Amino acid sequence: MRKLKNNELDRLSVEDFKSVKKTPLIIVLDNIRSLNNIGSVFRTSDAFLVEKIYLCGITATPPHKDIHKTALGSTETVDWEYVENTLELVEKLKAENVKICSIEQAENATMLNAFTPVENTTYALVFGNEVKGVSQKVVSASDVVIEIPQFGTKHSLNISVSAGVVIWDVFSKLSENLK
């Protein structure tokens, strides 16, 4: 096997990315402190053609050198918007028939491996603060709470890792529905 060179990766141009059909996923970042985590979520969202990212509360917005360091230009491809109040955004999205999925450890949470997205539905995946997680008010307003099964001693993943795991899982399940 031979590693591929960058020019062999069939990358989309920014213009092509903007016009290509997107995955029916919206990412909501609820008070994320780390600019590197924000940039990583942008990059993952670019990789899986996410529709939009909402940056809420204390979550920083581009342009910022620390976001750019991990985003590697994906702040120019993925649509994003700053909204101060996460709960108000969740209520607005619900009114638009978007299904709200908080990624959190909670009573009666659906384990990620058991979550089955429904065709022709747009999902908003809410990721919370590195210390406090998704706010309880947002969790309570969610249509479903999804938990990433964990089996070690920590039961805690970095938000950028959580986003990568969940976005890939939901993307792959939605892709199966399209076949």
C-alpha cells in the first residue's frame, strides 16, 4: 500500500463545498471554552459536510488564531453563526422541526450505538462546556439525549473527541439510509 499525496485526495474547493448537498446535521456548541476544541469541531464538520455550526454563549467565534490553528481553513467552508442564548436557539430549531440531540450523560439517555436517525430529518447535536457539559435547561428541552458508551475509569471525553465520535456515527447511519 502507498500513502496518497495531498493532490490525490480529491478535495473539494471552497466554492464546491459551499454548493454540495450537506448532511442534515447542525452542530450547537454550548459555552465551549477551548478555542482549539472549537477549531477541531469546525474541521470535523467540514469532513462530514455538516450544514451549520452555532456558537453559543461564551464560545469564541472566528477569526481567531487559536481557532484557525486547528480548523485549518474550515471556518471558511462550514456555515456558522453566533447565538448568545443556547436555549432560545434550541427552541427556534425545534419550531423548524429540527430534532435536538444533547450529547450528555443523563438518566434515560439513548446510547449512541442504539440511536437510529430517521430519514428526511435534520438533527442538531448539542455539545457542552468542558467542565459543566450541556446546560440542564437545554438537556430538558432536547428531543433525545445521546450518551457515548464508555467502559474505562474516566467516563469523560474531550468535547472535540466527543464531536468526532458522534458526528461520524450519525453521518454513517444517515449515509446508510441514503443507499
